[in-house]
Amino acid sequence: MRITDLLKKEGITIGAAPASKAEAIEMLIGLHDRCGNLLDAAAYREGILAREAMGTTAIGMEIAIPHAKSAAVKAPALTAMTVPGGVDYDSPDGMPAKLLFMIAATPDGDVHMEVLARMMQMLMDMDFTEKLKNAATPEEFLALIDEKETEKFPDEVKAAPVPEKKEGYRVLAVTACPTGIAHTYMAAEALAKAGEKLGIPIKVETNGSGGTKNALTAEEIANCDGIIIAADKSVETARFDGKPVWSTKVADGIHKPEELINRIVNGEAPVFKADKKAEAAAEVGNESFGRKLYKHLMNGVSHMLPFVVAGGIFIAIAFLIDSAAGIKGGSDFGTTTAAASWFMAMGKAAFNFMLPILAGFIAMSIADRPGLLVGIVGGYLASTGATFADPFAAATTPSGFLGALLAGFLAGWLLKMFEKLCDRLPRAIEGLKPVLIYPLAGLGIVAVMMCAVNPVMSIINKGLSDGLLWLNDHNLGIVLGCILGAMMSIDMGGPLNKAAYVFGTGMLAAATTEGYQVMASVMIGGMVPPLAIALSTIFFKNRWTAEERKNGVVNIVMGLSFITEGAIPYAAAYPLKVIPSCAIGAAVAGGLSWLFNCTLMAPHGGIFVVPTIGKPLLYLLALAIGAVVGMIMLAILKRPIKEEE
């Protein structure tokens, strides 16, 4: 679908002067409404504002592309506006937006992603964007787009296909980023332009959120000089067996395209071996061990994130419904009314997949498809705490997300080693490996490993509980509050977290003032990590990528709802920075809660059980101080990053 099919001259405003981002959005929505693209302008506005609340749609370079899927849209359409004086649009590079497009998409299909990908490829040409900004009339604006679109996508307008050159593509490339949106296509466009400049035929496959586009064929792979992989997540590589491959981050595809192409042309790329027989040095060898770890980790985190976000919001809605119904707390808070119970069940269903998905896709990134089974089962066993003596985990302690990380990495590597051992088996049973031998051995490996690890977690948990009881018995209340707060945030669902929570609920059952103080310190410690991260993504934006900033806002809801797991994707991605920062902030909050003599009579619910909190204003003050301390620690420990990182 061509951009010129979606954009009418009546939907273009030249020389607009909105005073704010909100006014610019209203003007673009007004253009859609004037062109008859919308069934309900108010409903479409809600979709646009909801998308903006997740993170700015400004992409830098003085360009913004707000977009939304909505049932209020008649058919996919575009509007556009030039703003010579610029408007502040919260751009990641700090530049005002002077060229704005708004995409209206129907709920079915991924038209908005296809249009966005196409526009990104065109807007990477700075001369073209300058011409658009300086267009004098809507007709000139449309003509510029039509000319550029014809140049970029000639196959769509030529009556007969252009025969492919006999020599084919000398260089092939694959681009991908964790979100699969802007950087994927920016790298693809930069590589294509560099190939054109150098006179080297190149084809780029994009692994975007809408799927694989411009896929490389087996014939093209066989005839090329080599392949560039510019990606921040795992891509399919087995097809490149025996070909020179240079693997790097997606940012290099954007900023160093000529250098990457020259590495292939000059024979600097190592030969990739996918048959598992080659030495490790022969595998895409230019990547450091640390970068490989990061790619494996991000493969798990990016797949886990939707489960955390959707499940967490459903659980928060359950608390909100019970709170609105006048429920004051209790062990069944969030499940008392029928509606709340339904949302809680659905939210927990999504949460139950969180750790298996994290471990599964880490292991799959390491050991390819056979790794998926070992990772998912390992993550599940970490979440239940199964042991040899108690395989159904009737009375054991879960290993939490730290156990899931261990399962993903260790099980993936162990299975990869097993695959290499299987290379010595007769070729006659080659077909049995993926359907029988690898799954069977993989299940055995991960089952034995996790059943051996989980008892250690139980021993740790018992020791921690005994230590907490000793502190309580010796009237070391503030110290106990600090320790409980820190424990709730260190492993976010693991043995430390569970030990603190079980201790807190046990003290709650004693129905004493000290018991209520313990529960208050426990809950506030679990609320701090998501809030500290959310505040950091808002006030220290240069520490986080655009995707991390977008998802950080959701952590406000999770933190206030006492859903610590919202911080897990960030803790998994940056454990040495996020975990200490959150633990210190949570310790401060837990200690202050005890110092202020705050009490809590409910085992869960966050701000939705404020009526059950003694001295609620001081409790909220302690929570705010702890979250700010965690935010400041993150600012100290986590260095600023470049936007392309």
C-alpha cells in the first residue's frame, strides 16, 4: 500500500503553528475528521493519547509520527503537517518536531506498521525531509512523496519487472532490534544507501514487529560474498552455514554501514558454521562473550515483557474493583467480587507464563529450537520450586526470576554441549535428534538441574526466616524494617522475596502492633522497585532506551498495586545496576515505615488498601522517599546511553 494512496491533499496542512504537542495532535486529528477518515473522532483521540502515554512517537531528526489502531477508523489513512517554527514533541534528540504525520489504522492487520516502516526508509534521506518541510503547497508535498516513493519502490509502478543482474547481490544483510520498529528500518535504509554509494549490490532483510520483510532466498545466500547481521536480538542463522558472516549491533548498521559492507567485500568476516562441529571461534566470531550474553538475555526479556505488562494491569484492575466495592483488605482482597476475581485469575494466568517464557527464549537463543523446551520447563520448575523429594512442589520454595535466569542460561549451554556430543552418533538417526533425542535429553538435563537447585533455595529461605524472627524477638525494629524492604526487592519473587513475605503474613496472623508493622515494611519494600524504575525512566531518560522508557510508565500502576514483578525485565537486563538501587530504596522505605510506626492489616493490595494502613500519609511519604532514593541510585549506577543503544 503506497503512502500516496493513504494521504489526500485535504489532509495536509502547510506552515502550521501549534503551541504545544497536544495542539499539534488535535490539528492532525481534525484533518482526519475533515477528510472523512474517522467514524468517531473522540474514540480515535483516545487511541492516539493512549499510545502517546506509552512513550513519545517523535523519532528525532525533527520528525514525529503519532499513530494508533482504532475501531473508530473507517479505513487506513494518513494526515500530515509542516511546522516551520517547530513544536516540542518530547523528541529523544531534544529537537522540536517540524514534520508530522499521523497514521490512522483499523484494528485488523498491521497496516500502520507497514506504513511506518515504509516512511522510515524514505525519511532517512535528509534532503527529502528538508524538501518536505519547505513545501509551499499540499500539492507540492504530495508530489515530493510520490516522486520519492517511486524512486524507493520502483517495482510497484513499473509494468514489467526489472530483470535481476546476473551477478546478483554481493552483500546481504539482516537487521533487527528488540522492538522491531524504527531502528530495524533505519539500519536497513542506511545499509541500502551505503551499498548504492559504494556501487555494491546489497539486499537487506528486516526482522520487524510485523514479521520478516524482503526475506533472503537460498539462491541469494549461496551466491553472495557474505552477510551482515546488524541486530540486537537473535535472528535465524543456520541458513548462513559456510558463508562469511559479520555480526554486530543494530546501531552500527545505522552509523557504520560502509564499514560493515567493506568488511564483507574485503574478506574480513569469519566463516559461520552451523553444524555444531566447528570450534567456537569459527562461529560469528567477532562478537564478544558479553555481547552474546546480552543478546540471549534480551531475547528472553523482550518475549517476557508483554506477559508482565498485561498480567500486571489485570491484577491492578482486580484490586481497584474490590476497593471501589468497599472491600477494606484481607487475604482474599482482589478476589472478593466476581468481576475482581475474573480479572485476578486472568492476570495471574499471564503472570504464570512470565518466568517460563523468560527462560525459554534465553535458552532458545543459545541452543536454537531444542533449547526452547529446556528453558520453558526450567523456568516453570523455578517458579514452582520442585525438588527430587517433592516433584509437585507441594511444600517448597520457588527459585523466582533468579532461578529462571539460571535455568535459561545454564540449561541452554548444557543442551548445546549435548548437541555437540550427538554429532558423533550415526547419520542414520539424524532425523530422530530434533524430535526425540534432544527433547528427551533436554528434559532430563533441566529437571535434574532445577530439582538440585531448588532445595538450596529452601535452605536459604529457612535460614532467612529464622534470622528475621531473631531480629523481631530482640526489638531491632528499624533494622528489621530495612532488611525486609531490601529482601522484597532483591530477587522479586524468589526465595528472599518469598521469605520476607511469608514472614510478614505470619506476623500479620499474630494480630499485634509489631506484626502489622512487619507487614507494612514488607509491602512497601515490594512497591518501591517498579516505582523507582518508573521515576528513573521519567526524570533520567538518557539512562534508558525508548522502549524501556515507554514500558516504564506501566510500572507506576504496578508499583502502586504492590506488583514487584514489573521491575523484573529491567532487573534482568541490568542486574548489577537495578537490583542494588532498588534494594537500597526499598530498605530506606521499609525502615522509615517502621520508624513512623505505620501498620498494615492487609497482606496485599498496595494503595488500594489504604483504609487498612495506620498513619497512611506517613506511609505514602516513606514510599515516595524510598522510590526517589532508588531513582537516584539508578542515576548514579547506570550511565547515560546513546539513543541507538
